[in-house]
Amino acid sequence: MTGLTAEHIQSFQNKLLAAGSAPRSVIKARLVLSSALDQAERWGFIPRNPVQLVDPPRVPEVEREPITPEQAHALLDAVQGHRLEALYTVALALGLRRSKALGLKWSDVDLDAGVLRVRRGLQRIKGGGLQFLELKTKKSRRDIALPQIVVAALRAHKERQAFERRAEDILWQEHDMVFASTIGTPIEPRNVNRHFATVLKRAGLPHLRFHDLRHACATLLLLQGVELKVVQEILGHASISTTGDIYAHVRQRLKRGAADSMDAALRPAVAL
């Protein structure tokens, strides 16, 4: 192990890329290897982790056009009445990641005060099934003030869930989940993805990832004039530069709106 060098790591990455592995897959392999070598360094088996000396492969940026307010309305219309309608409202209005939304418990929600506490995520761990992962960073663990549309959606959702609990009776398993299966258990994340695809088709919207609703939330907030720092805190971005990258897209819309306003201001009045 002491003979492992940065050149070996670079060769390892190059071979994976040459074999057709995507850059993101190579980065994941890097992380696993780096974790093992960090431990080896702590135990004194190697003087330094050579992975830290090699740059990861570059992941090409994919330009994604955030959905418009009109498309957001179309999405909510398409899911109206569905048992997971509130999930989409929460994702759009609060920008929660799928794992954080599915990890919500009713004990995290105070509908009277209009506050939601983000404390954990729900993820499928390879070989370990669905697991709750507590959030450790200060930015991730946050309290969010709820818009009235979210309060109303969650109240209706809670009533619907109470009906499902009574209907299932013996089969119901109480886990205090806000978004649960029809018998109260945590929802499989992949099932949300599948349902999301059908909702998009029903709404006549282009292909989107569920994560894109988070981007849409940031865009809608910025278009409403909410300060960049406040948007960062709502979404739990670790760095304001991440929020700023989204704002760069929004600025183009704002510039177009400014141009249209100036055009309206200077256009000659129509003779009556």
C-alpha cells in the first residue's frame, strides 16, 4: 500500500473513463477509495492519501431551464386530489429535496405556528434498505416558515391520512410519517419518481427530475423579489454561490421583464 502514488490514482480514473464509466460514477468510486485511504493514513500505513493529489474528472454541466410559474400551476392542477398532492406542494413551495420531504414526521410540523423543521432524510441504502439519516450540518437542519398554501395542503393531507388510517385499521403501521404509504410505512423514493413521471405527462410538461422542483422553488422565490440570502436559508444551500448560480438564470428573465416595461413606458400612446 505504501507504493500507491498519485499516478496510480490518475491511471485508475482514466481506465474507468476509457471503459465507458460516467464521470459521476468515477467520482463515486474515488470517494470509496479515498475513504479507505484516509483510514490508512490515520493508522500510519501511508504518509498521505494520494487521492487528494489528483483532480476528479470534470462533470459536464447540464443547462436546465427552470419551470415557469404557469408550468408550476399546471403541475399542481395535474396532481390535485391525489393522496400525494401535498408532497408536490411542499416540494415546489419549500424546495425540499425528495429525501428530506419523505423523511418528514408530523412531529416536525407545527401547522398552527406555520413552521416546518427539517431534521432528517429518508434514503435507500444499498444492502440496508430504507433508512432515516439525521442531518448534521447547520444549513441542512433548519426551520422553514410555511406559506398558507402549504399549511392548507398539509391540513387536508392530514385529514386524508386519518381516513386512510381508519380504513386500513389492522394493516396500518404508525411511523408518524407526513408522507406515508397507504398503510403508514415510509414511501419508497423510486415510487415517487414513477408517479412524478405520470404527473408530468398529465400536465403536458417536459421531462423533469423531482429535484428540479427544488430549482423551481428558488426561481419562483427570486422572481418574487425574495433576497438571495433568504432563499439560501430556505433551501439550505451550504454556499450562497449555489443560490447565485440559480439567480444567474433568473436575471435573464428579469432583464426581459425590464425591457418590456421600458418598451411600455416609451411606446407612443395610441390615438383614440
